Amino acid sequence: MDSAVFRFGQYALDADRRGLSLDGQRVDVEPPALELLCHLVEHRGRVVPEKELRDRMGHGQAVSEAVLAASLRTARQAIGDSDSRQQMIRTMHPHGYRFVAQTTVDSPLPVATATATAPGVPAGAEADHEVIRFCRSADGTRIAYARTGEGPPLVKTANWLTHLDLDRTNPMWAHWFDGLTRGRQLIRYDERGCGLSSWDMGSFTLDDLVADLDAVADAVGLDRFPLLGVSQGSAVAVAYAALHPERVSHLILTSAYARGQQIRAGSDAERDTAAVDLNIARAGWRSQGISFLRHFASQFLADATPAEWDGFAAYQRQTTSPANGLRFMEEFTRIDVSGIAHDVTCPTLIIHARDDARVPVAQALELATLIPDSRLVLLDSRNHLFTADDPVWPTFLTHLYNFLSE
């Protein structure tokens, strides 16, 4: 077997050492089940027949269907899967089984790797593939971060919702990495509570989110850098730029808001709308009902198809737990940086869709008024997150790179 570490979700499977870990902690799995899991992950590109699995588990000795079924159930339980919730190991009747979770492959390093550059990679650069690393925030929370591309840095704050191991191949985000790494090194990270960062959020305040960003900047070794904030990540970016003016050279905000929906509601009708939106989102996350989830997705991707909304909903389910998702939504509706936005001293570019279905354009106007050295660009789109086929996507990149070159 080739020496490799396969990463999927919060798990790492060391195929060489026959070890499974969750968040850096070893998961004990019976040898037959672990052998089955290794074989499925190694051959994730195809359906593996039952006979092949029994042969592999038995190393030439006969293995019954009952033993295979028991080992399969154990393997699924070890990675948070089950017979009914087949998000990682899928039964492909009548042919066999297939490992379907998004997977990346690294050399056999511990899951919680150090922040030092990997051997053989020059300082400040990564190999052709992306390397995910970990650091600790001020309160000890584990934060996963990654660097992609080469050149001057561009730091992107975390936003709803990300997963470093899945984002680069996800249709919603893949074009962002292609676009943002043109002659630059993109530094991004998973917010506490989602992706590969610790799902045990503990404290979850704006100060915590600013501290997480600061920890990533320190881990990468950045003194001064441009900062990109998307959606609620823009509020974190504004707070960071206001509190650390010596570190932020340029600030780019897109689909941004200074005040969450509950905070900015100024009338009974707006407060009712905010409450309804939050209740719909709660219902969707709790029930996983398709109509609820499509409604929520349509606010982010207004011009997408129902199939794309379903893909967005499925991706979100992979990034965090329902409990964390609900906590994110509740906290983000109460976020407020309007009182400190005027302390931002660096040049700021605010880009917003004129008909943003999630965050009204009035929020971009408010930010442009609050931040002294800012300019506002409005694009003809309804999407909260610009998609790859959105006609304004190339325009967004042009404005961003022209701004960074100043």
C-alpha cells in the first residue's frame, strides 16, 4: 500500500500506519473494519465489489457476508456515518460499495501539523498542492488555515460557511481560488465551529473571530497585508482593520454589512422580517427540509438553479453541525461594527451587487459612509456570492486587482 494520509471532513486516515484520527485524536477501530475503510478510501474512484472487500479483509482467507456487514457498520460508525446516513460510504446495489466523501491526500504527517514550512518547500511558498496547517487562537481554539499560490499575500477572512478540504473543488468556491491566486498567495482559514477548525466553539464573539484572524496572520508570519472580507467575514475584516491599522494595507469588502439583520431593523416590519428569515433558516437546519434549504440557498445564489441550491445546501451540511449552523446564524444577525468602522485608516474598496438578495445594497452605502478612505463599486447582479458564470465576476476581479496594485 502506498504511504499516504487521506483527509476527509474532520478525519485523517493514515493508510501506511493503519490509523484513523478525528480532530487529531486517535479513533480506535477494529482491524477488519479499518482494513475495509482503507481499501474503500484508496479506491474511492470506483465501486468496490463485495468479494474484493472480503478478499482484502481476509488476506486470502474466507470472510463471510455477515463479517463484512459487521465490519462495514463499524467502519461507518467510526467516521460518523451509518447505514441510513451514507454520506461517506455509499451502498451501490447490487454491485458493492463506494467511498464518496471529498478527500485530499497528504504525506503521512500528524493531523495537527506544525506551522513550519514542509521540508523541501522554500520559505513563503508551498508545493503545487495546497497544504493545510493548524494554529491556536488566543483562547486555545484550533484554527485550520491554508496557503494557495505564490506571490504577495492576500488574506481572506472566514465566512459562512467554509471547509478548506472541500472548497477548492466546490463549484461555489473553486473560481474564487483561481481568481484570487493570480500572482498572489491566498491565505484563508476555517472559522471556529466549521470546516477543519475545532467544532467545539466555546466562546463565539466578534472579539474571538478577530483573534482567530490574528492567530492565522501570526502563524503565516505576516507583518502587513491586504485583507478581503466576504459577507459576514467583511464585518470581521472591518473590526480587524480598525483594531490593527498597522497590519492592514488594503481592505476589500464584498457582499458586506456593518450591522446584522436584527441590529439594523429599524421598524416593526423589518424586525418581523428578520425574525421570519431567522426562523425559516432554523427550520431548514433542524429539519433539513428541501423547501426550507432551497429558500435559504436562493438568498445567497439568486440566479442559480434548484439543483445548484441543493448542492449549496449539501455543501453546508458538510461544513458544520446543525447546532453550530444555528449558532452562526443567530450570532451573525446581531453583529455590529458600525461603531468602529470610522477607525479604519487604510484604503478600502467596497464591491456589492445592486440587487443582492441576502444583504441589501443600503448596507454597502452605510459602510462607504462610515469608512473614511473608501470607494464603492456597484455591480449589476442579484447574487450575494458571485458565481463563476455571473457576468460581473471578471469585473469584480478587475476592480480587486486594480485596487491592490495601487
